[in-house]
Amino acid sequence: MDKRSLQHVAGRFREAEQRTEILRQELAVAIRQADADGVQQKDICEATGYTRQQVRRIVNAAVSEDD
């Protein structure tokens, strides 16, 4: 592995990290919307693979931001 190849792989990794962060934020918005629309927490958990605690944190984070 030469330096140029390593830089290329590292650059691709950083791009993937950025895309992941964007998608994570989009998913959080979708979870909050589902909660606001009355989707049951267990259904949100099944759809996302998140635990109930993770879903509560995401939903409650939006409430904290609104205060």
C-alpha cells in the first residue's frame, strides 16, 4: 500500500462518515415524526433496530431543543 492509495482509502472513509452522520440525523427526524404521528414505540424500535431507550432519547432530545 503506497501513500496515495492510503490517502484515497482514508478519504473514502471520511466521506462515508459524513454520509452516515447525515443519515443518522435524517433517521432521528423520522423517528420524531413517527412519534408525533402516534406510531407506537415498539413499532419504531422494530423498524429501526433501536432500543426503547434509544428511541426515548431521540424523541426527548427534540423536546429539550424546543425549550
